[in-house]
Amino acid sequence: ITPLLALLVLIAVTYSFTTASAPTAELGKNVKWYTWEEAIAANEANPKKIMVDVTTDWCGWCKRMEANTFENPEISKYLNENFYPIKLNAEMKEDIVYDGNTFKYIPDAGRRGIHTLAYSLLDGQMSYPSIVFLDESVQRVMVSKGYKGPDDFMVELKYTAQEAYKSEQLDAFREKQ
């Protein structure tokens, strides 16, 4: 065995042990995600605002927002303290019963089908990711479309949690942050 080959093997073995033992953030570990039903039940017992991440399995920007934004420690802490976060797959097949309505998957809507709860929350304007903020009465406060990095998303979280939407537009609030 040549000295160069031995060095490369030593580096590879050392690297494999350091990466295996280094702490890694697993996606979905920082935010306590709720189902729609869990969030509604929790909100009835202890009212908080609700944040719905409308996503799909194939959405690359959704995955990026999960990794870069939701897993950010400041975002996840603020989100968990002030909201019931829901991850809603806009193409899920299971029915959701809420407020006397049954929301279903419609297989022949869109290219891959659409869940009618996602359609209702987004007023049919299906784009991913979309974040829907709801108040404690489960009334829509606002819809935020597209990828948001941690800084931009924190502004939207604070805008909703602090109820600034009752007195000013998001752009005015953003300028003060």
C-alpha cells in the first residue's frame, strides 16, 4: 500500500466517523407539526393562531423551505410558541371533516388531483409552497405564496402573531422590522 493511498484511506475513515457522530438536524424535528384535526382540537382547548403549510410531495421549493426556514431554530421556536403549525399535503387522499363539511381528494382536478381543503384555503389559487395564516377563530388572516427564507418568514410570523394585520399592511410592517 502506498503512503498516499494509506493517507486517503485514513482520511476517508476519519471523515466517516466524524460525520456519523456529528449532530445533524433531521427535517421535521424542530417544528411540532399537527394534522388539521389535531390543531383544531388543540385550538379549542388553548386558542392560538394556526399556520398551514400547503405543500405537495413533489414540490422542490417546499422541501427547501422545510430545510432552510422551518428548521431554523429561531423560526421553529417562534412557530411552536405562537401557532399550531399544520403541514397539509394538497394532494392527500384522506377525507377531513371540519365544521360540518367533508373535504375530499378530487383525483381528476389539476395534474395530480387536489384536496378540497387546500383548494378552499387557497381560493383555488394552487401554488406551492403556500402558507395560510388563520386566527384563533379559524378565519383566514392572509395567504403567503412562494418560498420564504427565515428572515422574511419571521416578519410574516410576527405580523400575524402580533395581530399587526388589524392595523397595517404587511409591507408597512416589514419596513419597520
